[in-house]
Amino acid sequence: MDRAQTDARIRGIIEPFNKKGIEISDGATFAGDFEFDSLTVMDFVAAIEDEFDIIISMNQQAEIENFGQLVDAVCKLQRD
Amino acid sequence: MSENASQPDLFSKFDPLIQQREALLASGVQDPFSLVMEKVLSPTRALCNGRETILLGTYNYMGMTFDPDVIAAGKQALDEFGSGTTGSRVLNGTYAGHRAVEEALKEFYGMDHAMVFSTGYQANLGIISTIAGKGDYIVLDIDSHASIWDGCKMGDAEVVPFRHNDIEAMEKRLKRIPEGAGKLVVLEGVYSMMGDIAPLKEMIAIAKANGAMVLVDEAHSMGFIGPNGRGVAEDQGVLDQVDFVIGTFSKSVGTVGGFCVSNHPKFEIMRLVCRPYVFTASLPPSVVATAATSIRKLMHGANKRAHLWENSRTLHAGLRALGFQLGTEVPQSAIIAVIMPDLERGAAMWEALLHEGLYVNLARPPATPAGMTLLRCSLCAEHSAEQVRTIIGMFERAGKAVGIIL
């Protein structure tokens, strides 16, 4: 799966979590723009993990602040 | 700060909490986090603000704090060994009493090894951070206690949480862990915020099938859950599958301290490599003496256990009948969590109960799951049936006054 495909699938997953209808761009941050609280983060991460059959550990999550970084991380985790 | 306004104040990160707290106190309620017990009369009664108060938020499940044998053992140890050890367990801090309490724990759990820490917090911190290292994976319930999370943070393992008590979510994550990596599954017997128990039998079977070691924190079950009071794993018949049981002396045992018991053949090496065990002073002799006496008495506590369960069922049914929203459908432990609509009304209800002469715990985020405010009640085997009826009446009056129930 290339980056564009991964990006599109993550956009589909984030939709129900994007309650404020924030415009999705690589720079959009989960804490600041999407205003995800810790419970939403857990559910969102679980949805991504299930979709791509990967693990995004808490350690890795700490490095992911915006949408673009998430797409990059998921691309990398699929290759590993 | 005023003389150096351009420098960032390290405390500014606490501003939202400071403001929330000020707003709460400005509404006129007493500060729920600064209560002082002026005198403790028994495991279930104390003087607070000059008023005799029933204690329903102490975790003193088995009421051992005033047991005459326990107190006598503590006094004798004070006389014979002094007030403190002034040393680490691995240097000058291991006295006869420390060995004796570890022997009592081995007997209580029927396990080969026992290691005593200065607090339960340090037991989780030490064991988890030491056994799961770089490249290993810790799979844990999202509602785990702060000491478990801090143990994860202190170690170098990859940390993978799953939704509370969700067996399938746990299994999926275990199956995704790379081949050959070390795996530790961390669970609790009783989750202390809602008072619910874990489906340990199913979860441990899956953990074992996926090659993981299993650590279970039984802090809130020791002494009264399971045929011998060994906890939820014993109750569900899977204690022999648990690699590490973590527990505390600060609940049913009635003093302070923490421990890990295990059958792992190499367990004793922990005493040299576990930093929260090595780099702190050991428990005072009086504390380990009271703990050992209490643990041995808990082995024969069947009648007290039965009465505690009766108390838990009575309170759960009584509060439910009044219309309170509770953390569990049926009582699963000695903790009954009463869910409050928000922090303001939770604090008002807490204060109204205190005026009635009842102490419960006010629990709020981030300690609670899903941002809830809870009035957490923990029952004691020494609460009489009459006290429990009195407590239900207090909840009724306070709940109506604050407008939580009709």
C-alpha cells in the first residue's frame, strides 16, 4: 500500500472521531486541532491498529502529534 | 517570577488545575482533599471536624488495623528492634521481621518466593520496570493503576494498552507482537475505581497461549476474595498460571508496604537488580511485625470474609433501590462506586455525607476512567449490619438534599 492509499484509509477511519469537522491536513494535530482526549486517542489508535493489523505502542504514539506523522508511521509499520 | 517575568514558570502547567480547584472551593464546598482525621476510634469510626464519622473509604477491608494481636506484635518489635532500619534491604535493612513477613506471604499464597517492598506503588514500579526491558512488550488494561503505568514508563519496554476488560482486544494485540519478543501481560484482580473484577481465567489462558508472562495486581482482593483470600485469580482457579502476584499491606493487611510473590525459579535475582527495592530504606520493624501477624490471621478469616460480602451486597442493593447509579450491576468486590453527574455535585454530595457523619472517597479524573466523578465506598468486615443500614439512610438524606436522587 502506498502513502496515498494509507492516507485515504486513515481519513476514512478518523471521520467518526472528527466531531468538530476539522479540515484534515498533514499538519493537523490530534491534541490541538482535533481535540482528542485520552479515551478518544485509545479508541482511534485501536481502530487504526485493527485496520492495518499493526501495533502502535504508547512509546510510538508519543512521537506522533499530527496527521501526517501518523500516516508516515503507519506506512513504516506496515513495511516492518 | 515577578522579578524575572521573561523566564517561564515551571508551575504554569498546573494553572488549569489550580483554577478548577479555586472555582470549586469558591462555590462554598469544603476541600475534599484536605480532610484531617483527628482521632481514629476503630477500623470503621473516626473523629473528623470534631464529629464522630463512619469510615466508608479506607480500603481497610478486613479491619485489621486495631486487631489486638497485630498491635501487640508491632509494640514488641518497636521495643526489640527500634523505630526504623535506616537502610536498604540489601545492606543493613533486612531484619528477622522482614524475613518473617516474606515467609508468611509465601505460606499465604502457597508460592516459592516473596519479596517485600516499602509500598505497593514501589512493588509495581520495581517489578514491571525491571522485568520488561528494551525490545520487550507490556500489554496492559487501559484502566490500570498509576503505579502500573509508572512502572511501564520507568522501563524501556514497548507499552501496548487495550480497552478495559476486553478479552478480544487483548488477544489481537498479543498476536501482533513480533516473533521472539518478550511479552508481559499486566492485569488487576479488582479494578479499584469501579470495583469490578477482571475475567482472569479467559485472559490468562490467552496470554499463556501467546507465550506471555502474566502479572496480576491483587491489591484490592487480598484477604477476602477466593477460598483462601488469595484473590481473584484464586477465585477463578487460575492462580497457578500467574507468574507474578503484586499486593499491598495497606489494604486488608492494615499497615503499609508492598510485595511480589512468584514461583519463577530465578525470582531471587530481583533483589539485586530491582532499583525501587535496592535504593530505598526497608520498612520499619514494627510495620513488618504487624504485617506478618495480620497475614497469618487473614489465613483463617473465613467468617469475616462472609460478613464483608454480606455488607457489600446490602449496601449495593440499598443504594440501587434509592436510585443511585453504581459502577457495577452486581457487587463484585468490597468497593461500591457511586457515579456522580459531575465534579461540582460530586463534591457537594461528598460534603453532605460528611455532615451526615460519613466519610467516602471522592475520586475524579485523571484517577477515574472516562472522566467520571465517583463517590467510592469501600466496606470493612468490621462494619456491623446496623452501620450499613445507617449508611444507606445517610446516602438517602444527602442524595435528596443535593438533588442526585429524587
